[in-house]
Amino acid sequence: MPDAALPDASESATRPAGTGLAQPEDFLQLLKPRVMSLVVFTAATGLIAAGGDIHPLNAALAVLCIAVGAGAAGALNMGLEGRTDALMRRTPGRPVAAGRVRSGDALAFGVLLSLFSIMLLGMATNWVAGGLLGLTIAYYAGLYTMVLKRRTPQNIVIGGAAGAFPPVIGWAAATGEAPWQAWLLFLIIFLWTPPHSWALALYSAGDYARAGIPMMPVARGAAHTRLQIWLYSLVFVPVAILPGLIGPGGLAYLAVAVAGGAVFLLLALRLWRSRAGDSPDKAEAVGREAALYDVRAEAKPARDLFAYSILYLMILFATLLAETLPASPIVCPTCA
């Protein structure tokens, strides 16, 4: 999942660089555990919503493999982006940026975990799921990190597909197929990513500019970014409601999607009409809380949409999971 999607635990690391050999917690931080948690949650929702005939042990292995694969992508990203991370206020504490883990070691760790997760997922479930997991890792570490991130302000739009694949992988693990319902869940996350990530970028533009990353506020300006967030929100919210109308969601999902989507649109409209991002970010504090949430008054509409977007996506998938879990063959074999 692209870096802007969620803050990860490594961003708040306080152990100073140069304290000796890398510690186990450094390799755990390479996996971007907080980003991984959202990946696991959406993948598990896709797996349960699919309703396939999969043994509970294989289902657990599938979720584990998707989690390890997401972590592998994170390790590869950190191995490739250590110098960039060191320039940004959000990320200097990451293991490679802080010098606690060598770039080559992070890359080797990521490659080994990638091979392990892909092979185990393919053997435990099917090779459609294994292939999709391999594609996701390559897409994030290769296309997004190495090609798109520094070349186009559309980096997070195209690269956002990497974070949208997990429910499709989960669905394929359960059924061996990736039908339109799975791709609808993909589309929800794909369209959610730009307004979510650009809201963060509006009040972190200084970080991206220092690192030479042409995020939308850096390349096109704050006003254009706010307009893009509003336009994407107008498309995202109706798409997020669709599962409640045509499946795989039900009435509870529909109610949550409509009510939560109305709040999302209000926050996006408020942001569009604001001056968030117009003034350069002059904050000097280092740390996750300072970088992500301690913003000047004019940037609060961007911060509020960023924070709410995480909550809205989690609630959408939690509601879908709650609706489909009781009838899942994994939980109730006689209910299928």
C-alpha cells in the first residue's frame, strides 16, 4: 500500500541510530505493521464475503500469507527509499533511514518474505491467489516505488492499486476466482486512496518537496489538489454505496455507506472551500503525531478528512464482514 495510506509504527521509533546491530523490532518495523493491519482486514473481509468452500486452516494461512506479503512489500519499499525517508519528518525513524538496518538487508528480507508468502499461499489455497499476491508486491515495490513515485503527480492514483488488491486476493483464496464483486471492493479502495493520500499531502507538502517527490500539492498546487480531492470524493462515495445495492453488502452496509459517505462528502466540500495547503508547512517537530496531526488552523480541514477517511473505510469493511461472517462456511459449515 502506498506510503501515505496509513502511518506505521516505525515512524514513531525513538531508539537512536548507530546503537549496534539491528534488533528484532527493527525487522518488525520494516513490515509496516500498521499498514499491514488494514491490508489484513480488507483481505479477510474479501475472503469471508466470497463464501467459498475453504477449510478454516487454509483460510488462516491465506490471511497470514497476505499479511506477510504486505510486510514484504513494505520492507522492499523501505530498502529502496531509505535516503528519501531520512529527509521527511514523518519517517526518519524508519530502520533503514535511521541506519539501524542496511538497505541490502532490508531488500533481502523483503525478497525472502515475498517468495515465502507467494509460494505458501499458492500451495495452501490456489495459484490465482498466489499470482495476485505476487503481482501486488511487484506493483508496489517496482512500479510504484521505483517508477511512479518520483515521476508523476498521479503516482498515488496509479500506485493505489497495490493497496486495493487485498480483498481480491482474499476472495480468490476462498474461491479460486476473482469475480466482479471482488473487483468492486478493489474499486472502493482504489478510489478512496487519492482523497485520503492527497489530504495528508496538503499539510505535508514541504516533506515531499524536500524529498523530490512530485505529489499533487507540490506539482500542481494546493488549490488544484483540493479540487481533485472533491472530484474523486464525488465518485468514491457512490461507488462505496454500490455493494449495499447490488451485493455483496446488505441493508446494514447500505445504511453505513450512505450515512458515512454523506459525512465524507461534507468534509471533502469543506476542504475544497478551505485554504489548506496554501501556506508552506513550517513545522519543525519530528515524530508521527507532530507530522500527521499537529497542523496549523487553516490545514485542519485536510487533517480531518485524512483521519475520517481511515475510519470510514474501516467501518465499511467491518460492516460487510459482520454481515457475511455468520453465514460463512469457515464459521458455520452448515450455513452455506
